[in-house]
Amino acid sequence: MTEATAPEKPHKPTAEEKRRMKSAARLYAVQALFQMEASGQGVDRIVREFEVHRFGFAQDEEGTELAEGDANLFRRLLDDAVTWQAKIDQATDRALAANWPIDRIDPVLRAVFRAAGAELVNPDTPPKVVINEFVEVARAFFPEGREVKFVNAVLDHMARALRPDGF
């Protein structure tokens, strides 16, 4: 006769695990926004693809384990980026040099600005946290480049325009 075992309780994430999950969701949101623009696919299809292939304990093509992402934050960032794209792009344009409108910059940077802008239009996260988080996302894509400083400057300008009460 086998002994019945109690079902395992779901693991409640620690504060550090929650922070890492939010950081992963931000990175995934930038990747998803880039993919949406590059492929012309809609937000619903991209969300499904990312939730099936990237969230949880998935592995990439090289077998490296991907961080678990906060699915709720991921969905909210994509929904807000799509809903508020015109407002976010205008804030980005105002932060860029006059001769460099948003449609002339690198598509990865455009995705970073849109994802960060989506989080800035929602008052849940302090603007300085948004800036720091997306500067780290930019560093993941541009580890050796000047883009990280550029992202920091543009996001600081955007945050002051969109959330002046946060400073």
C-alpha cells in the first residue's frame, strides 16, 4: 500500500523573485514589441506566443533557461503600448533631437521607448524605477554601445514630461 502524499503547495515568490519576474517581463515586452513591428503580427498573437514559449521555465534555442516573467505586467505593458502608442511616440519624439524622429531610430530602441512609455503612463511604478529597469533592458541589447546612455537621457526626458510629479 502506498502512502498518500499531500499535494505540494505552490511556491510563493520572494520579493527578489518578484523583482526578477518583473524585470524579465519588461525584457520580454521589448522583444514582443520589436517582433510585432518586424512581423506585422497583432498583440494577441504575440502575447500567446510569448506566454507559451517564454514564460515559466522555458529554454531558448541554445538550451539556456529563460527567466520566468510576470505575465500580468507583460500583458499590461503590451496593451498599454498599443493603446497609448501615439502619446508614447509623441513623448519620445519630444525627447529626441529635432532631426531624429522616432521612426528613424533603431527598432530595438523604439521598442524600449514604447515599453517604458507604457509603464510611465501607468502610475503604478515610480518613474525612476522605470528608467533604471529599461536602462538595464537596453544594456542587455547593447552591452558595449552608447545606446544605454541615450536610453537613459531619453527616458529621463519622457518621464519628466509624462510623470512630473514623480520627481
